[in-house]
Amino acid sequence: MAGIPLSLDADMVRSHIRTKIEALRMTQKAYAEMCGYSEQYLSDFLNGMRAPGKVILDAEDLIAVTYYEYKPD
């Protein structure tokens, strides 16, 4: 996808979804219904109360990737 980074953190996914909702001129409710999940679930995610779960990731064509880093010295 042109212009979209290959890896996103949860805040970037939130921003991406907000931008899509605005571009489509949809309400959160209409967007959530189009994507197949509840308005409350979307609202909780956009307000930082939830991480992006499987239904959001699937709707946005994303996957969750877990990785590990060494502790800083």
C-alpha cells in the first residue's frame, strides 16, 4: 500500500483508521458496521482502551507480530 509504512504500532493503526473514517465521511458506527464489529469496540480501540484485536486487524488487512528486544544496558 503506497504511503503506508510496512509496520505500524497501535497508535499508528488508530490514526490510520481515523483518517479512513474521515476520508470516507462515515460515522464511527457506520465504519464499524461496514467492517463487521461493534461501534463500542471501535470506540474503545480508538480511545486507547483496547489493543487492536483480530477483528480490527482482519478488517484492516493487518497481522499482529510479536518480537523481543534485549534490555538496554
